[in-house]
Amino acid sequence: LPDLLSDAEVDLPTYQAAFREASVDGRWEELRSLETEKRPFLQDHLARNQFQDDIRLRVSNHRDAFLKIQAWVGAKTMYLEEREAIANVSDARLHLGLLNAYDNEKQDMFTSAVTSLRTAGDEIRAAEYKTELSQWQYEKPQEVRALEVQVDSMWETLTGLSDEKRRVLDDQQRSDREALAM
């Protein structure tokens, strides 16, 4: 612009056009500067949101795993509460064999599903996004833990029901053997 102003033959429209171009160039430079300043905050915000989405997906998967365990426990509770009619020693042996198979299945379920549930819960509770610009941890870790505590309680209930069923079956088998011995 200074060169344009020193030239006596500059007309007003040319001067205005040059001024607008210089003004637009200055605004572009200002926008580049603002973009450079804001980019780290925006990238951090994006990364934090992606981290949050990943953790919330893990929480959803944790809940789904809990519901599957809960359904399995419900079915096994019905089995354990059922009292079979035992007519003889071989019926008692059959049902004790089925109870042993249940015990193995329960152990397998614990080893796979319950252990995985706990590991996932530990990972969710330990996950933390932290930069110099922001930080985040899952806001409801107690809900994740509560599901695991429920599973612990269900497992104790199953153990009690299994022990009781085994006691009943053992008593019936013993009674049948004593009756045969007489």
C-alpha cells in the first residue's frame, strides 16, 4: 500500500482493491495464527472423546457380560433348587454325576466369564486419559464394581445351593444303600 500511495496516478478503486486484498491477507494470517493456537486443544478434545467412547463401549460390554452371567446363574439356580425324586441308588448316582458336571461347568464359567468380567472392570476403573490440557476417568466406576459384587454374591448363593443339593443327594443315596443292606 505505501507504494500505491506514493504514486500520484493511483485511482480510488485501485487503492480500495489493494486495501481490501491487504486486509483479507491480514485476516487469513490471523486465522492461521488462531488455528495454530487452537489445534492442540481440538486434537486433545478429539482424542479424549475417542478415549471416552472406547471406555463407554467397554462398560457396555462389561454390562452385557454381566447379563450373560446373570442368565446362566438364573438357569443353574433353578436346577439346584429342583429336588429330584430318587427311587434307588442308581438314580442318586446319576444325579450326583449331573451335580459334579454342574460343578465343573461352574468352575469353567468362573475361569472364563467371571474372570474376564473382573479383568474388564479393573481395566475400566484404571483407565485414565491425561494430558497437559485435560484429563478424564470413567465417571461411574462404582456401577462397574457393583456388577462384580453382584456376581460374587450370586456365586456364593450357587455354592450354598450346590452344597445343599449334594447333601440331599448323598443322604438319599445313603438311605437307599441302608435300605438295600437290610
